[in-house]
Amino acid sequence: MRARVGSLAAAAAALTLASGPSFVLAQRFLSDDPMTHDRDDLLVPRPGAIDLSTAYDVIEHSLHHRPGAGPIPAAQNVNTLGEVPDSSWWTNRIGSRPMTVAELVAGPNDSEGPDTSQPWSVVRGKSGGITPGFTIQDSRGDVYFIKFDPVNYFGLSTGADVIGSKFFHAIGYYTPTNWVVYFQRSLLRIAPVAKVRVRGGKPRHMVEADLDAALANVARLPDGRIRCVASRAIPGRVIGSHKYHGTRSDDPNDVSPTEHRRAFRGYR
């Protein structure tokens, strides 16, 4: 009986070895597999500016065939292991190495935020979005987008902005550098170049009344200090919004339609 069991085991082992090569050959690998970095940051001519129409976007998605509708294909920007390489869209962090609590708390932030020891120069008003806000430049020359909490919901949106950016940064996404900041109204100075667009009108020079209107219904501490979230502007030239499908015809690096990127799908 023992001899029979041994012969069956030997036969099973031989069968496994015999079938092994075909199983291994089923997955083809190249010499640089698995690819860990997607070189999509090669120098290209400056892409053109895009000014998307909100009205057209609503009509396009309400009355016409939704772009990208139909059977969903496999993600296109993955390596042979089905993983997402590092790229200008994504950096593998917590999934590829341990992260300390200090790293998680810091997130993308690399400074203490805007300088509140000197006046802020308000350089632009904010006309879009749900919450009021404006753009400032501090004494160091850094530019920040300033947003607030609704008056009856202290810490709601500002806290979500800061905490959310930490989680998404750890996951692998590029996120803004956000700080919660408290300041007095007296810290603000309107720059001569500051403009604001009133709904339904053209851009015009910003005045103190515009600033007061933006601060009329924001959350404050009992001593009058205003709570805000300050998001530092990244270097470069703003070229407008982006669509959530397709590619840019003027960027040779953009080869995978947005809706077929693994990291973009995961963002859902």
C-alpha cells in the first residue's frame, strides 16, 4: 500500500513538471517587466489652453450619447502584472512600502503654509464653486487659493479638504498642499491687479465690498478670526480644465483615454 501511494505521488509530480512549462509560457514577459515607471513626462510643445463650457457639458451629457459609454475594456495603462506604474498621474506609495504616521500626517505638505505675520495680497476673486473664496499672495511670494466653511458648519469643508488630501496622497494620487489657517480680516489687502467676475457680468476690478461679501457668511472663532483652507498653487501656467474622457491631441504623452486609466477608475 505504501509503495502504491509513493508511485501515485511520483506520477503526480511528473505530471506537474510536464505541464509546468506550458503554464509558465502562458504569461509572456519582456526583459523590462514588470514596468515600474511610465515615461509619460517627455518634453513636448506647450499644450493649448482649454476653456470648457459648463452649459455645453450639461447639454452633451444630458441629450447626447455619453462619451465612453458601452462595454468597458480592461485598463490600458497597467503593466504585465496588472499594476499601475508610477507616472505623472500616479505614484505608488502606501501600497508599495510602509509609511510612517508622520508621513501620513504630512501628506504632500512641505512647509508650514502661508505666512500670517505679514499682510496677504488678494490678487483674484473667486466666482465659481459652491463655497466663497479668493486667491492671495503671501509675503514670501507664494500663491494660495483660500476657501471657507459655511457659517453654521465650522470645520466641515476645510477639514474634509485637508484630511482627504492626506488619504489620497498616501494612496498614490497627486493632491494639493492644504493647510487650515486662522486669520483676521485686517490681514487682507486688495492688490491693484485683483479682478472679480460677478455672475452674469464681465471681470472688473475687485473692491473692498467684494471682499466683505465673500466673508459675510463664513465660519469664525469667537475672537473674530476666520478659519480657511489654504491650497498652494503649483508652479506653471494654467491652461484650463480637463475632460473626464478621451486624450489631448496636442500632447503626445497622453496616449491612454482618461476613462481607461486604472488610477482614474480607482478614483471613483
